[in-house]
Amino acid sequence: MRRCARLFPVALVAAVSLSRTGLANGRFPAADQLVVDPADPQHMVVRTTFGLLVTRDEGNTWGWVCEEVIGYAQMTDPSLLVLRNGNILAGLADGFHWSGDDGCSWNRVDGENSEAIVDLVLDPASNAALALVQRSDPKDVRVVQFDGDSVRDVGMSLGGDFYPTTIEVAGGDPKRLYASGLGEDGTSLFFRSEDRGENWERIEIPLRPGLPPYISAVDPTDPSRVYVRLDGAMDDALLVSDDSGDTFEEKLSFAGDMLGFALSPDGSQIAVGGPGDGLLVASARELVFSTAGDDSVTNATCLTWTAAGLYGCGKEAVDGWTVARSTNTGESFVPLFHLADAEPLVCADSSPFEEECPNAWPFVAVLLGIDEASAGVDQPSGASNGSQGSGCSFDGSPSRGGIAFVLIGLFISLIGRATRSREPRSAAARSFGYSRRRL
């Protein structure tokens, strides 16, 4: 499959269509969350700015799923999870959306009250998911459990007067729940429950006040050790607590956005990444961070660590790949997915996927640099491989004209998006964006 499509003849048409339909979110194509099936490590799902990518063979082949069939579009970034039965779960502003067939069809389940799903986490004690939700009543932020068929409240409400951001469960103590948020007065808040949400303690994080906190992980062997990221305007900070949130210490100031955080399965090593400082690794005991290596990812937009290795999302134009895996603690990565490798998921003709996604695919394919013939876009007469009219130089890389044309098209798309109304969101989603912390 060629890496460069003949973009010049079709980019403007695609961009105008994108501005009308909301495809690809008006953003440059990128991946920003990778989740792994806890029962099948070869089954992975990647959230991107143009839909979801699903693999059942550890990244050898991928299937693309459009946003519309899942139930969202525009600038939404839903929190993702794969349950132990293999079902894919997405948390949206109108409840839980789940798929039992890798994305060909989706079901929606809402709770008893209108609730926006702010964050998702796997419950280590069951196949269920726990979600931090904000009800239509802004004073009612709480944890709910989704078991695949129904939604029920877990414990008591966390209260209100704050914007919720994240939830975590201590792997070594399933009764211990942690949550975070930003107070309406600008205080960084940390919540702790040691009885499965029956009682919550509200703790103020005094470091760098005014920054929203996101719980990145809980040590799998020590339920009292919690890692929290503070999202700053110019730089992010990594905080660590060894006493369940009673006190925090700043262990790292990261230049720019810390978009990736991963803890090794045994909790002994940490990796953080983003466009500022690249990929940094450290011993969890020493917490002295150093650059992973010259061949590492420089623009990590997500990190996930499993027994198979450290997975990362990269920037294709800089890192040379979009999804890759490292087996040497981030020193180097082996590409698993390039943007131009995307292909639509194979589903039954009668599936919701076949009703929604074929119309979206040609325009997404153009943005990804996929040949318009394989994308279902008619080729212009007289076009030939490698011609300057293709938007590509003779060596197969994008030409300046082709790039400029795509940029113009995307600019038109952004203008169109700015004039459209957006779907309702919770206060937390408006403030921070969905699942900002799922790293």
C-alpha cells in the first residue's frame, strides 16, 4: 500500500465534507489512547482523532471504526476500556456505549439519571467497569458500576462544587477508591474512600494550586502509592503520594504536556512522555528520570505498559509511526501501525458499521494519505503514479503543493466546525476534555 495518496484533486472536497459531517474532528490524524484486553493481550483498541482502531493479532492487522457508529463525533475524546469478556466500552456524555463484536455494532446503556461519563477504570474484583460520572444535577458526582447490562450506584455521592477528572481503584485493595477533580474555587482536589465509596474524604492538594489533577496510576503492589499529574498551561508536574493522598511530593516537572504515563506491570518502572521532553523513564523507587534513548519516541501521545512491552502512540511525521511497541524499556520502538495502513473493519453487510462508516471512510482515507482508489474515491482522469499533480514528489513523499492543499482544506474544515453547535457535555468535559488523563 502506497504511503502517499494523490491528495491534490480530492483534498478540498474531502475537507469541505469534513466540515459538514465532523469527520476526523477537524484535527490532524493522531492516536491518543491505547487499551489492552485484560484477558487477551493480542486484543487492543486505540482511540484516534478519526475513530477507533482494533486489532486481534497484537498489531499485525488493524480495523478502523468510524465515530458515528460508536455514537459520538466532533471534538469528543471518550474514555475507553476493554472488559475481561472482550467487550469494548466507551464512556460518552450520554452514558455507556459498548460493542461485543469489535466495533461492528454498538449498544447504549444509561443509568437511572442523566449522566456524563467522565472516566472509566476496570474493576479488579469483577468483569465490571467503574465510572466517574456527573449527573444532570451538578451537585451529584458519583461512582457507578457497569456490568455489561445495567448501571448501579457504588456507595455515596462525592458531592459537588467541583469538576471531576479521574477515578482509580487500588489493585491491591479493591475497596480503596481514588478520584480527583478541580474545585470551583480553583483548588486541586483528591478524593479517597477505603470502604468502596460508602464514605469519601476530600483532600486539597496544595502544590501548584489552580491546576486540574489527573490520577495516572496506583502502584499494583502498594495501594497507598498514587501517581498524579497536574496539568499546567506551560508545563505539567508529576506528583507522588505514599500515604494514600494525605501528602504529595512533586517528583518531575515536564516541559509541555505530559500526554503519556505508564507504570510497568510490577510497578518497578515508570515511563512518561510528551512533545516537550520526549520519553523519560525512571525506577519507581528512585524516581530519577532520564531520556529513554536516541531511537525512542519524541512525541508520545499515549503510553501503555504490559507484559509484552511498552506501547506508545507517536507522531507519524516525526517518529515515523503512529503506534509501536518497545521491549527494551523505551530505548527503541518497533512500529505496529502507520496512518496509511488503516483499513475499514470487516463487518456483516447488515451491521450498523456498514450503514454508517462507508460514507466516512473515503474522506478519512484522504487525510491519512491512503490511495484514493483503495479508499473508494474516484481518481481524476489523466492522473498517474508519481505525477506532480498527485500532491506527492517523485520519491513518494508529500510535495509542498500537496501539503499546502491539505492544510487549506483542513483550515476550511476548522472554520466549518467553529460555526456548528456541539453535543452537550458535562462541566468536566467542557473544562478539560474527555478522558484527558487516560495515558
